[in-house]
Amino acid sequence: MLDPSKLADMMRQAQEMQQRVQDELRQKSVEGQAGGGMVVVRMNGLYEVQSLKIDPKIVDPKDTALLEDLVRAAVSSCNAKVEEARLEQARGMASAFGLPPGMM
């Protein structure tokens, strides 16, 4: 049986590590593009959009569908990159706890 003080210590360490991971993800920055860079989205590792840039050349009030598609594609690209960054963080956390590779 695990000593309660060791269990409490492990829980505290896990919470501290989780906070570090959240802080690192908040500082992480990824960029997604669409339309050859005509729409650029920057997002942090918590899926918060930090910036959105749209080349004025593609703004056509008569064709908002194109712009909508490009924004959606750029955000999707960012989301995929954030997901990869989060998986990498999870792998690092698993490694720190001594879990074998492939567990995350």
C-alpha cells in the first residue's frame, strides 16, 4: 500500500507539472495559413486566437464565401498544429513520470 504522504506528494507534483504545461502551452505560438498566406492565423497552445491577418486583395464584398473558406482553412491548420504541440507536451509529461514511449 502506498504511503499517504507519498501519494500526497505525487499529487502535488502532478498538479505543479500540469500548471507548468498549461503555462508553456499559453506561451506556445503556432501559425496557420491559407490561400498562399493571404489569410494568416496565429494561435497559442490553448487554442486562443492571438491574431488574424487578411490580405486586403482578397476582400471582395460580393464573394465573402471565399474569405470565409480561407479563414476556416487557416484556423483548421492552426488547430492541427496546436494539437500536435499538446501531444508533444503530453509525451514529455508521460516521460517525466517514467511511462514507456507510446503511452501517449
